[in-house]
Amino acid sequence: MSRNDDIELLSQITKEKIPEYIFMQLRNLWAVDGLYFLGIEERYGTDVATEIDANVWAVMGKIEARKLKEFLGITSTDIPSLMNALQYTTWALDLEDKEIVIQKDHAVVRNVRCRVQNTRKSKGLKEFGCKPVRFGFLKAFAKEFNPDIVVNCVVCPPDKHPENLWCQWEFSYKEK
């Protein structure tokens, strides 16, 4: 089968089902991410698994920023444009209960209900200290988009957090 055959196959999905298909594939991606993390964690411990995960997602942040800018035709490098692209990432698009506030010179992303953390809890696993992983992804994404945009973590595990907020990230410009 060629790429054209694959396109033909995908074109058979009804327009109404395309978002459902995309979300299913995002969940599949996150399942693979979780499975490889758990495998590394089981064999080498949480610290090693987190370090590897952080390195992978930092590279992924750069890749996604570059590809999304091109795919979406984004040429501006301001915070609203960055946030527009960020909303299409494998991370942000899959956050089911998120709050995103975008202003001219500042933006905030809050993850209110985290599927990864809630899945770990439901399996009797401890909360995952995902801060270095997410921080690396978001910093790399922002840097690839505009080196003058700074990412600040307000809260993210292993930080203590309220029940209704898993993590909060802020985007602003470097002070000059």
C-alpha cells in the first residue's frame, strides 16, 4: 500500500468521526509513553525513568513546535501565536479538563484533571513527579518558537497541589 492508499483509507472515516479517531490515537500514543515509562521504572527506578522521559519530551517539544508552525502556517512568534500552536500539541490537545488563558504578553495553562496521574492512582501507583518532563517539553517548545519566551512552573508534581489542579504553567517574555 502506498501513502495515497493510506489517504484513501483515512478519507473513508466520516467527518464527524475524525476528532474521535484523533483522540483515540492520542490516547494510544500516551499508552505507549506510559508503558515504556513503567518498564524503565520497574527495571531501573523512577529517577532513571524520569530522566529518560524528560530527555525524550524535551526533544519532542522542539520537534512539535517546528512541525506545528509549518503545518498551521504560523509565522508570528508572539505569545498568542505560541499558544495557538501549543493547543495542537500531543500534550495539550489530550488534556481533557484544561484552562487556557491567553493575553498579549502572558499566557497560562492549567491541567485540572490529569489522565496520567489519575491512571497511576487507580493502579495503586504513587503520584508521578512529572515536572521535569513537562518543563523540558514546554521550554523546548517555547525556545523553538521564540527564545525570548520564558516558561514558569507555578505548580506540578512532585509539588504539593490542590485537588482541583495538577499543574499550572505560565508563559511570558524575558525581562529586558
